[in-house]
Amino acid sequence: MAAEALVLASALAGATWATRASVHFFSERGRATAGQARNRGGADPEVSVAPLPRGELSRPPNPAIIEEPAGTFLGMSDEMLLQRVRTQAILGMKLNKGGSTLSFRVELADGSRAAFKPAQTDLRTIPRKEVAAYRLNRLLGLDAVPPAAPRMVSREEIFSHLHPDSLAALPRIRAETVFNPTGRTAGVVMYWVPGIKDSELDTPEGIHQSMQWLTQGQPIPVDKRSWAAQLSQLVVFDFLTSNPDRYSGGNMKTSADGSRLLFMDNTMSFFIEPEGNEKTRSILHRTQRFSRQLYEALDRVTEPVLEQVLAQASLGEYQILTPSEIRAVVARRDLVRRYIDGLVASYGPRNVLVFP
């Protein structure tokens, strides 16, 4: 909380936090070997993927630098969506109901919508962390986090465009939104995902069933294989971001057609414990099947890479992650890698890196 208060105080002072130093990137290590896996089991007869070529696990890392996101989200260009939410004028704002923290649905001048989270007194929501989650997601080669960008929004923009249905909440909005001395709030604006659904994977039944898909020796139903792969990615992602809120209920959404698991609601994350929090660590250690591409992409998660990617994302508005938060992400990356290496040593790459 002290780190959050420091960042919040700096935002109030109107400080610009963007990192400007040029950075050179290089390969930094060889693969560390790890101990035995916690849970043993036989080879999985349901999995039929080719074993990794000899020496693939120990080849030098290639931490590719991503200057700007070059991906897509639900079939749309990241850059197109970012351009919209960054630059389009705000025509209307409506407070989202049901949440314990402030968030708005925003109507933009081109007819599109966005979600907006302002800096606020409730430190369970730190908007900058949505930007960090989005950038880390793309750095890992994933496309499950909606495009998000910093956006400073003025007090006047919020109050003058507030929807009539939200006027009753005006005292709360005034009390909880944090504005800097120039009357602007350091918020984050994100693509508004239409028609999202609850996956029910965070219910007791859903958790029990889905964790079996990720356990050695347990079959993966053919019609659940895509979800199993996405859940495995989510487990790694949540451990890297140290997000304890995923399984609190209602935080595991899918696209409108139910085919895509969306990694949303990331504002309570990126804590500075290098070993992660108990909840995400426990879920990681119960997971025994992973994506080969995601495992290899962990090489990109280094301090220099994160510093540059997040500095580019900041647009000079505010710092996305503190140095301590970045160091903690890299430390957790090391733990994920050692854990997966240990499973590979016990079960072989064929049975551990079962997803593309």
C-alpha cells in the first residue's frame, strides 16, 4: 500500500513518469534446472504432440522487443482500438453498476465505446495496472486482455458528460475520484467488450473440473481443449501479475460467443512480492500442463524490455509500473520457469508443454 500511496501522491503532483533512457537488450541466462514436481503421475494417453527437439529447452533466449502492439483483439487491430480510446472525444459517461470501485462506460465521438477507470481513493483499483496487464499480455504473445491506454480526463469532462442515470452517484464520484492540481485524473481507458458472459469457471464446480484438465494423467475432453489451453495461459499470466482477485467471483469472463476467455479486471495486481501471493502460487503449483509458446515467451520478460515497453505505453502521462513492481514481475517469471522446468524433468516436455 505504501508503494500505491507514493504513486498516487505523485499523480496528484502532476508528475511525468515516463522512462526515457535507451536500453540495450541481451540474453542473460541459461535455463535453470529445478527439483522434482510436487505431484507425480503417469504419461497422459490423451495428449499426442511431438516431443521437443533435443536441446530446445536450453537454446539461448531471444527477447524480441515490441515497439508497439502488433496484435489483434477479437479480430480487430490493437492499434485501431487504441487510437479510438486514446483520441476520440468523450460524449457521455455512465457509471457502471455493481462494482465496489469506480468505473464508467464511455460514449466516444465516432460512435464506439470504451471503459474508463479514474484514479481513485479505493486502492483496490489502480488504473495504471490495466495498461501494464495489456502490455505484458501482448509481450507474451497473447491476445486476451482488451487494449488499454493511459488517458488523463478532466473533472469537467466527467461531470459535464455524466449520464442522467448516474447523477445520483455524483457525490460518490466527487468524493472518490482523485484529481491532480490541474483538475485531471490519471485514468485508464480500455476497449469496451460487448456481450461478455460469465464463464462459471470460478465457481467451486468449475474450478474442480478445469483443474483436472491441467493435471497429469487426466483426460482433456475434445470440446474443452481450447478452454484448457486458455486457462493454462491465465494461470501463468495471473501469477506473473500477482492478481489474487481472479477467482473471487465474476472475474472470469468470455467473449459473446463463449469461445474466448478474457483476462479482464487487472487493477488489483502487480504487487511487489517476488514469490507472488498465496492464491496465485497455489493455483500455479496445481497446474501441470502449459503452452509451449508461452513458456518460450517468458524469455522476453526482462527488466529492460518491460521498462521500454511500459515507457512507450505511458505517452508521457504517468508511470505504468514502478521499478520495484517491474523487478517483482521478473522474479515471478523466474519462479514460473523453474517450476515448469521441474515438471519437464519429471514428466518430459511431451506431457508438460502440451498446448501450442
